Amino acid sequence: MFVVVLAGMGTVAYIVSFYVQGDTTTRDCAVVFGAAVWPGGEASPALRDRTYAGIDAYERGQVNCLVFSGSDSAYNKHEVDVMLDIAYKRGVAPDDIELDYKGSNTKQTILNLDTSRSYLLVSNDFHLARISLLATQREGLDFEVMGSDYLQRRYTREPFFILREAAAFWYYVLGG
């Protein structure tokens, strides 16, 4: 039992270690991982924060293109289309955007990437440990991770998200 508790605490500490990041280098594309879409096709705070972070990296010249990856939502608007709407409102050139409608989960998004390019993988800080693990497992993938800012405030369900990430992390560590 002690080992399980220690492993759990270590995993949470590892996840939280991604909350503080250094500067990132220039990469070919920023990959923005999907998140929930709310009723009416509105971006959830997590989806909005991630999308803004990717666009901000593009506007700073850190990347030359954006890859929006996600899946269908329960509200008849695909996560990718919601991100695309935000990008168009922010003035991103359509030719600089790639759409991955088959990014049904974090692992699939990583598998869908072309290893001939380099990537800035963008998501919320609590999601970055799993992204980093899966990207490291993908042979030949050149990447860095970048956490999105919280545009309004941290999420009230963040403790749940951290526990979910800890479980998912171990699932993939053990070969899932």
C-alpha cells in the first residue's frame, strides 16, 4: 500500500512539475490539443485557453503553422471547428492552419503528426506530462511542450483533472 501511495504522490509531483516552464525554441508548428465544447458550440475555458496559447506562439513567430486536433463534441460542433473559428477571429491566415479531425485522444493526436517536422505541443499544464510521455514514445518526433495561460482563472475541477491525468499517465506507462 505504501508503494502505491508513494507512486501516486510521485506521479502528481511529476505532473505538477510541468506547471513551471522555461522558454521554448522555434518549431515548425504548434499542435493545439482539443478539449470540451460547451452547449451552443462555445469553447470551454480549457479549449479557449489552449487555442489562444497556440495562436499567441504563432503571432510571436515561435511557429509558422497551427495544427488543431480534436474530436466530435456532444453539441454538434467539432472541437477543431471551434478552434478554427477562434483562429479566424484572431486573424490567423487560413493557409497557416492544418486540421486534424481524427485526434480522438491525446495518443491519436501524437500518432497523427508527421515526424519530418518539429512541434510545440500546446495544452493545459496538467495535461503536459502525458503529452510529453506519449511524444517521447513516438520515435523520431521532435517536440517541446508548452502550457497555456489561464485567461480567466484556474479551473474549479482542476484537482479532478490532475487525478485523471495521473491515472492516464500510468495507463500509458504500462503500455496502454
